[in-house]
Amino acid sequence: MRSVFKRGVKANVSADPSSGQGPTLLPVGELPKIRKPYGSKGTVVGPHGLVYAPSGVYGYSRGSSPPQAADEGGTDLGQDVEMREAEGIELDDQASKKQRQWRKWSEDIIPSLIKPYLEVLRTTSGLRDIDQIRRQDGCKGCGKGELLDISCIFFERIEKLTLCTCTQPALQLLSRGLFPCAPIHPTLAVDLNVLDFARELFVNAAPNTTAWCETLEGFLNSRNFKLTTRNALRTRFGNAMHWYATLINTKNVMLRNYLDLVRGSVLSMDDEDDNVEEDEIHHHPHTIPDDIVMDEEAPGPVDAIVCIDACFTQKRRKSQGNAWQAPNIHPETVFIPKEDLEEMEKLVETARPAKTSKAGPKASKTKETTSQSKADAADLPDYEPNMKVPTSVLDECNDSFTAADERRIKASTVFFADTGLMGLLCRHDRVLWLVNMTSAGEKQHYALALLKKLFEHIPLSMRIGVLYDIGCQLHRSCEKFGFLNDILDRIIFGISVFHAYGHQWPYGEGCERFWNAIKALIPSCRVSTHHNRIYTIDTKVKHLDQKSLFSLGSWLQRKYASTVHRKNEALAYLEDLYRNGYTEAILREQWQLQVIEQTKPLKRQSKNNANKAIEEILVLMNTVAGYKKELEGLHRMLASGEYSDNTSADEISDQIADLERKIKLGNQSIKSKREKLSVDGRLNLTRLLGNLFLQKRMNALALKQRIRDRLCNRKFEIEGLERAYRSVINEVNQAKLQKHTDQQVKRKESSIQNLARNYNKLCAELEVLIKAKKDVPKGAIAPIPINLGQLFHLDVDDDIWLDIGLTDDNDNKDVPPWLGNEDVRQGIKALLQYDRCCEEERRLNAEKLSMQQWLKEEWTTLLAAIDNSKEDPDLLYILEGRKEYLLQLCLAWEPRIRIIPQDIDDSWGPTRLELNEARIREFTENVTTVEDMIDEGEWEEYNDEDLVSAEILDSVDFDIVQNEEYGLE
């Protein structure tokens, strides 16, 4: 407000304060002194309502009031409004200035600095000998430009440099190893080594330009270096670092494009490559080898494995205002464009039916509504098309798992413009693509957009395994609404932890490790602009990719060693088992029976269960009676020899055999259903319709079967988790996993105990009905209640397996071998482990082959590029650096994955001599000595006496000096 008054106030100063014209402005020096309150010593207390005018500073005394209208002599409101409009114009001018600067940087300055930057890298050996270009003579003033005084920031000093604008200042500064803060008239430049150090620091730690600049200013201030004003470094340093990073990224993209151009002209094309366009193979050989090489022997049901996860901690607050934001886009961004996300969102919303109710999840439900929904659920089909688990299980997942409820608010859209990230990673923990989420929940169109983008960049024959914590719901939506129809048959959705744990476990550790790796970005990205946040994350991802590329060989080595160990372990157990009379066919048969049993729909309680069973028996009885009547007619026809037209005795015999088979099957089904009802065959079933006892007993049977299935699933889940504990070496991770396991197990125990209590309640009600002998079939007995204290023991001889009093059909059945026979159970686990190890072994072999072929291709392309660039020394220097990089990569890969056998040529591209020389360089110290600095003339400021003193010191025997000093002989 000070600037408004300073330009827009007309002070009406009266020389006579006693005049009766109302309150007037007085000079500050003429205002009466104000007595300070008691205890306010040291506190500044002065007049209120200071007004700054061209003629001086004025104010009102504490007892007076500021003027209320323009005609009372205080302010010209018309001019005040004009000044406010002028301020708005000034803000627009600032935005226009930023836009002009951004265009100048992007379109003119950065492209023009590429060639000079390459020259600087070559002449300074990658900025190592940057002092060679520090002291250059330039124009100190001419008629073609104006002089600029530029403060140059180094690690240990601040220098003042004067340049003439007759030549582009950015070019002059770059030739001296500096980078400007502005494109045309910079007032500050930063040493390239300082910028490189800051860039490396910010990708390995939390990026914080403010803290860095305050530290640098404090460090320089302690050495009596400072700028004109304090705390004036942050903005200009940030600009210089951002555009220097843009220069480096542009240089990397230029190198990539050049290598791709050479690659296309060098590599020979096979006949199969004529269909490359058709297969849409878009990979970046310069970035990462393909996860898998397609060959005749597929590594398993999938060719590559990816994982998807969302993170709602990477949020960004809404910006205050609508200021213009520079569209800083990383040239190698991993983010899917906003347009693609909007297109997929529109597709999803169009395909899904409109929601009839907008009631939230907390909307109250009446008993009638709940009963009706349960009745409707009981009438649904057991399985949906192409789904391997029952509809009831999918519904339970959708209702109970927080991740599957996309309406649940995980990040408020009121305070946050960007609510999180969703990532698609390969099994090597490398980011393939990211999406920026703007919704409050985890909506499906994000995952669909990621998968669509993935399949646009892989061959048409490639199959992908997708690990997603709510993959069941995503698969269900794809089948139900037709999402990803053209690629769905090439996707296998997987969840690494059973449904019973509510998808609360991390399904793929790769995503969790990535979120942990970028968690340092949360504070800075929370308050940054949209484009800066995306750019910062892209930069971090690029750094992580470069870092993980060297560890890829170690990753394959660990995986292969673990695979071989587990395979041999499983094979040894299976061989012992086969010697005891078991066969592979038996184990695979029991595994299939286990899958069928554990994926079958669970029976639900219903008031109509008994009536439905009775009606089914009545229908079957009528059908069998019709078959018998038809059979009698055929027998009479065969005995009399009188057949109908075009009918022979053989055809009559075939019809009789078919009817006898149908009658037999019908009688067996009637017997089974009667046994479940536990009713005498002589009873009139029609009179049993609506029987309360049969209704309760059928519900009790459904409850017990549900409890039994839950207990079985729990047992298998706990055993799988115990195996996971034994495989975890890190004690800290093991403790966390153990704690999480205990919480999840206890969480599920309460629901199973509630089912058991409801079952015991039905048992008590049945016992009361039996004692009252009211509509109870003859010979009916009460079922055995469940002992809650031994509910989770699940021994073979527990009462949980007996359906006494519920049905006569299962009482004499044995526990299936896949559940009760320990040898079969362990044999199934060993067989499955052996199968997965064989798949992993083939996959690791294919990945080694892919790495080897990629490095060969890169090496061949690089050698051709070097041959074509001998006339360009600057580009040749960059290519030689790329050559050294590939040699180091080969040294990091080849020795470690040598243990993986393969039948093809073991060449990686570089010769043995080149690898040996690179290995020597890798393990040889590379430093600068004092003698080198003297020889190179870097001590020019030293005089002759200093050099003579240095020579004398070199000739002194330090052992003699020490002996004389300490009195030793």
C-alpha cells in the first residue's frame, strides 16, 4: 500500500492545527509525543496511519481519525484507483517480461550455446581444467554495445567482471566457464563447476535452492565476499542452474538423435524387420536394454513383468493467483501427456453407466435395503465372463478394500491441485511411465492410460504380466466395459498376496522402493509450480535410471543364484517324494482340485435356501417320473415289435439306454439333495416348503462351509508369509513385515470369529426346535457347535470337518489330500516352486541375451559415429566420453552375469584389450599433483623465489630433518 500512497496521495497540510476543519495531516516531526505504556521499554511506539507523499512523511495523532472522503482533504480516490490499475498493468508487464525471457532462452540462447559448450568441454577436459579458459581478453567497451558489470560466483570468491554487449553476453560468459542468470543483460554469473556440484547434490538429496544459496552466501561472507545486498542470490542462482540444466539436457538429446541417425544407416536389416512398422517397436537403445528378447522358447506365461502403484504423498498445493508459469518440460520426460489422460477418462466415463445415486459411502441403509441387496447378490451368477474368481469374491474386494474404492478421498482437491502420482515400473525397478493424478481417489483411467502407453511401445506378440494391488477390479472393469479390448488377451493380472488380506500388502517392492527414493522431493514439490514439479521428478527419475543401469548386472547375478538354489531345493524334495510312491501327475491333480475348491463360490445364508432345495428335488422327481413313463412305452414297443415310422429296434435300444442313464443320474441327484436336507424319502416334500427348521439348518451349513473355506485360506496365507520371513535377510525389514503380518492376521480373525458365533447361535436355535419337536424331521439331531478357543488350530480330526446334524452327505468324507496330507501339501509347493524357477531361469537367460545384444549394438553404432565425426573435434570428444561410459558399463555387467550360461557367442562388443585398459583406468587413482600444476603453468602468480624454495624443499631429505628435530640418530 506504501507505493499507492506514495504516488497517489495529495497531502493537505494545514499550518494551523487548531482550525476547525477536521483532522489534517501533520509532518511526523510535529506530531505530539506518545507516552509508552508501562513495561514497554525498548518498544517503538509512534503515530498511526503514516502517509508517504513527495513532500515528506505525514501522519495522524492517536486521537484523530483518517479522512473519510476525498473532499475532506485526505486522498484523491480517483488517483488511488488509477494507481491500482497501474499496479495491475505492472504485474502484466512482469508476466510478459518472464514470457519474453523464456522464449529468448528457449529459442535463441540455448540453441546458440550448444556448440560453444561442446568446445568448452573439450578444451577443459570435461571442466576439469577450467582454469585454462578463465582469463580471456574480451572487449572492454566499444560503440557497438554497452558495458555490463557482472558478479561472478565461485566456490571460494566473488569476482567482478566487465563485459561489452557487442557480443552475446551468455556466449562470452560460457567461454570463460560461467553461466548467466539472464539471457540479455545478466547481473550475475555462476561458475560451471558450482552449478554441476549443485545439480549433483540436488539429485542425491532434497533439492533446496534457498538453503544452498544461504550456505554459499554465509561461506563467502566469512571470507569477506558479499553482493551489493544480502539474500539476493537465490532467484538469480536458481535461474542460472535451471537453464544450465536445460543446456545439458539439450546436448544429451542432440547426442541421442545423432546416434540414432547413425544407427539407422549402420545396422543391417533382416527380412523380419520389414514388419517393424506393423509391430510398432519403439524402444530407446541408448537408454535401457529391452526387458526381454523375443525368441522361440517363451520364458513362461508372460514375456515381461511390470507393476503399477499410486502414491498420494507426492502432492502439490494450489497456486495462489493465476500468474504465468514457464512450461519447463524435460526433453526425456516419463509423464504421459495430459491430453492422453483426458481422452482415456472420457472413454471410461462414456463406457460406464451413469450412477443413479450420488449418496456417499456413509449413506444410511435400511434393513429392507440390506436384505434386498443380499437377496440380489444370492441370485447373481457364480462367475463373470473370463474371471477366475467368483463374483462374490470380487464384490467383497470392491466393498472392503480401500484401494479399490476410487471414491474414497485420499487427497483433498480443495487444497491440492495435483494429488499424487501413479507409476508403471518394470521388474528391475526402473520407471517406464508416470501419470500426474488430479483426482481425490485412485481412478481406473490412470492405470488404463499407463497400460495403453506401454503396449504402444512393444511388439504385438509380447505378453505382459501386471502386478497391481487391485488388479482384480481393473481386470473386471476391462471385461465388463470393454476397456483395452485389443490388448487384453496379452495381459495377465496378478496380485502377490491373497485377497483375504485386503490388498494392504505391497504387491511389488519395486514401486515402494521408487516412492522411497523420491520422498525427498515431497517438501519442495509440495509448494512448487506445476511444471517445475514435473521437471524435478523427471530429473530425479533420469538420475535413478543412470544409477540403476550399472547395478543391473548385480541384480541378474543375485536373481540367478537365488533361482538355482530354490530350484535345486525343490528338485531334491520332489525326488525324495517320488521315491515314496507319489508321482508328478498326482501332485498336479491335487493342485487342480485345490484351485477348484478354493475358487468356488461360497454359499450364502438365505431364508429361501431350504425352499429352493425342496423345489429342486420336486422338479427332479417330476423329471425322473417322466423319464420312467417314456421308458415303459419303449419297452412295450420293443416287446410287441410294433415300431413307429422310420424307427428300428437298434434305435429303440439306444433310446432305452439313454433314458436309463438319465434316470440313474436323476435319482443320484435326488438322493444327494435329500441327504443335505436330512429328510426321509417317504416324507411329502411339498409340506416341507417354508419349514423353519430346514431353513435354519441350510443356513448353518452355508455358514460352516464359509468358515471352513476362510480357515483354509488363512492357513495357506500364513504359511506363505512364513516362507517370506525366512527369505528376508534384513532384520529391520523382517520386523516390519512381522508386525504388519500380525496386524493383518488379527484383522481377519475377528470376522472369522463373528461367523463362528453366528453359527453357534444357529446351532442353539436348532437344538431348541428339536427339543420342541415342532416341524422337525424324524431322527434330526442338533449340529455340534464350534469351540472358539480352538477355532484356528485346523487339525485333521477337528469337528470343523464334520457336518453332523447338517447333512448326511459329508460326514463320512475324508479331508482332501491337498489339505490333510502333509506330503502332498509340501509336494505341491515344491512342484510349483520348481515350475516358477524354470520360468525365471529362462527369463534371466533371455535378459542376459538382451543386455549383450544391446551393448553390441551400442558399441557398433558408436564406432561408426566416431569414424564419421573425425572432422568435428568437439563432437568427437563427447563420443569418446560415451565410449568410456560403455566400457565401464561392460565391466560392471560382464563379470557378474557370466554365471548365467548361454549357447551363443560370448562377445560384448569391446575387445579384450580395450576392456583390460578400461579396467586398469577404473582401478587407478586419477589425481592432480603439485608438479603437474607447475608444469601446466597454473602457478603463474608465484615468483621465482617461490619456485626456488620449492626446488630446495624437493631436494631435502625429510628423514634427516625429522631426526635432527627430535634428537634422533
